[in-house]
Amino acid sequence: MFDESVLISEKRITISSLKVWKLFASSADYITYEGSMTSPGCYETVTWIILNHPLQISTKDLKKWRKLQRTSVEEKEPQYVAPNFRPLQLSYGRLIRTNIIIKKVEKVAKDECGRKGTSVRCAQLQTTPTLLWTADQN
């Protein structure tokens, strides 16, 4: 999947046989929300899309991913694409949307830190069933 010769930003190669659809899960179920970057600045300019089923990557490709740089030229101290620079954050009342059909319409859920009190409800928006998830501000 990764080409060893392309480790720095702005380097170009021609890919003749990439089948992009093979990179994604066969399920079209996902969750999306407005969030922030994971690197310093942490600007709230990102729409995160989380697939319902994880994508698999080989150990070999993961090692190559960790070598990718976001710097445009080779430097003494290169800046790498991964890892994230901050821990998981609370949702802080953000609206979390999904096209995943849920069976139980109303229930008490736990937030990402395991605290109870987050409400989950299902609403119909246009023709797509959408899960609305809002976290308490406690």
C-alpha cells in the first residue's frame, strides 16, 4: 500500500493500479461529528468520520505509515504524520450523527470516560435515520 520512496511531503509519484475502494470497509455505516485537530493549535476545523467497522492494516504498512513526514524537505528533526498529540477529549455537547440504525431509541449511555448521564435518542432527518448524541456538561 505504501511506497517507500515517498516519505516526505511534496514528493510526487505516479500510481497506476490503485483501487481506492479496497481501502474502505464494505459497510457504509459511519458516525460523524464536528471536532478539532489532534496536533497543537487544536483548531476546531475538522469533520471527523468514523467507520462502523475498523479497517485492517498490516504491521508492515503501519511501520511505513509511522515513517511518513509532513515536512516538505528532509530535515535534521523531521515532523511525522503520526501519532496524535493529545488524548481523547469529551464531546462537550457536540452533536454526533450517524446513519447506523439503532434498536433501542432512548437509553442512558456512558461518555468516553465511563461516566453515566449522556442521553442517546434517535431522530428522523430527511430520509436517513440519524442518531443524535449529546453529552451532559457536568
